[in-house]
Amino acid sequence: MEELLKEIKKEELGKVLTNVSLKEHTTYKVGGVCKTMVFPKTIDALVSLIRKLKAKKTPYMILGKGSNVLFSDQEYPGVIIKLDNLNQITWKGNKLIVGAGASLMKVSLMAVRKGLAGLEFATGIPGSIGGAIYMNAGAYKSDMGYVVSSIKVLTPNLRIITMVNKELQFHYRTSFLKTHPGYICLEATMKLKSGKREALEEVVAERKKRRLETQPLEFPSAGSVFRNPEGKFAGKLIEDLGYKGLMKGGAMISKKHANFIINYQNAKAQDIKDLIDFVREEVKEKYQVELTVEQEFKNWE
């Protein structure tokens, strides 16, 4: 790793941090230490970095805003790559071209202020553009699949290609990128529709008010923990079992919304995972329903 770090710094591929606490890079505010974190300054720098990592057989992963992952409390031995510098935003009428590292919330609010409709659902989702496309983030009966027309992708063999919407296989909380994790989103083109700014802002304000009333936004979390089973609501199943407020260590099932697990009091990642596993087992036993976790578990092997 020492030799690799020297090469990255010598070639000025981007900012390098060592021994980074993942608590600072995830919305759960938990996780162990990452040995090395790199912020490539350009797409070319990213390609060079990954080429070096592959040559040295060094494990690596891409991390967006950390809003949909649960890292273990163990040290992550490889390199975590953050695409924060790929954050350019270009508006061309109703079309938007945006880098994968840009904030989804920021872009969505910008669209609303420009009177462009289609991204209002995302104004409360704290992820990156790339991460949102990867998991097909959505809310209010809409998702990224409705607005993304194409993306620029880095393939596992380090070619840059363009994939159009129908190739991206957008479905409920999944996409081609999620089922083919060697592919990395670099940039997205989205098509929005003309709308009235005042009406869009009113929708956003009403939804924000509703979120504040119904979701535990005052505590670190990763949003909804479980996907809603067909015809049911995961939160309702958990609430009916009487588990609102249940704690394991410093983690708690929210008293406000049972499909949220919050970092209530200096929780460990293990506390959160223990609660997730417990709820899944209980729901399966009581209702014969297999809950699917929305968050991805990283470094638990």
C-alpha cells in the first residue's frame, strides 16, 4: 500500500486520506476505519487509479454519500474511492447533464428553482447522483428510472461507454449497475419537464413538512431499512409487533417510524445489524414475510 500511495501522490491523481473514520462518511455515523480514501480529480485520474489497484490486486470500492450502506466496525483494508470531484452540472433547456458525485438533493432543488419538474421526489434523498442511479432511488411513486435518459459508465475493463435508459434495467430499488457492480456511473443525462416554480416549491415544502412529522430526521439513519413487501408496508408490520423504541446497544427502532433504525446513542454498526437481523427473523416468524434490506452491508465478511 505504501508504494501505491506514493504513485497516487506522484501522479497527482487526487486527494488522499489515510486512516479515515467511516463515521464521517456515512449517514448512520457508524463504521470502522478505512486505511485509504482517494478522491480522484478527474475521470482520467479515476481510470488510472483503478488500473493501478487492479494491477496490485488491491481491494477497492466506490462510495457515494454513504446514505445507503452499513459498514462493519472492522477496519476496511482496501481503498475507498469517492467521486465527489465528478460533480459538474450542466443545464441545456429541459435536459440536465450531471456528474456522478453531485448531490442528488442539491440537483433536485436546483431543478425546482428552475421550474423543471421530475425530480421533486428526490429533494429529501441525501445521496449522490451515481448512488441514486445504482439503487434506483425513489419516493412518492417515482424514481430515477423515470428521469434518467442515459449514463456514461466505466466498465470493468476500463472502457467508457454510454448506456441508455432501457439498458439500465431500472426496477424497484435496483438497476443494471446494482446487479453488475463492476460498472461505475460517471455521469448522467436526465430529461425533465417544464413546470411552474411556485407549484413545485409548494409540493417540496409540503413533503418536507410531512417528513419532519413522520420520520426521525433528527437522528443519524439510512432512511427506510426494509423494502415494502408487495401489498404491505414494512413499517406497519414492525409496528404491529410492538417494536417501536426497541433498542440493541445504541441503536433503536424509531418511535416515529418503525421502518427507520436510528443511531440513538453512539451506536456501533453491530448494534444496527443486530436490530435488522432481529426484525427480519421476527417478521418472518410472525407473518411468513421475508423482508428485503434496502441498505448494503460492507466489510462484514
